[in-house]
Amino acid sequence: MLVFTRKIGQRIFMPQLGMTVTVVELTVGRVRLGSSTPPEVAIYREVVCNQKPASGTYRAYEGDLDPGA
């Protein structure tokens, strides 16, 4: 695991994925991140990936995560 130390407004770039992660807000015990990612790159929270979907696939969650949906 690669661990980063960033301040509010600072970014981490992943050019091979076309992705940028920005530190948006810091509060006690919480960090808020924003991401800029191409639509073909899926991003899932760990809690979503650990749930077993009823249909046997993760398609049910993709609409929840797609800002264009």
C-alpha cells in the first residue's frame, strides 16, 4: 500500500487511469475526497464491494455510483 500525506486542495494524479483525487475536507476522524475519473473507470466503496448483490453481479450498484444516472 502506498500512503500519501496531502493537505486540503492538494491532488494525487493517476495518469494511466486518467484519474485525479483531491482532498476536499478534513474533520476529526474523517477525510472527504473528490475524484475526477473517466466514465469507463469504475469506483466502488469497500462496503459496497463486500456486499453480495442479490442478482450475483455488481450491476445493481453501478447506477447508484454513476453521477450521470
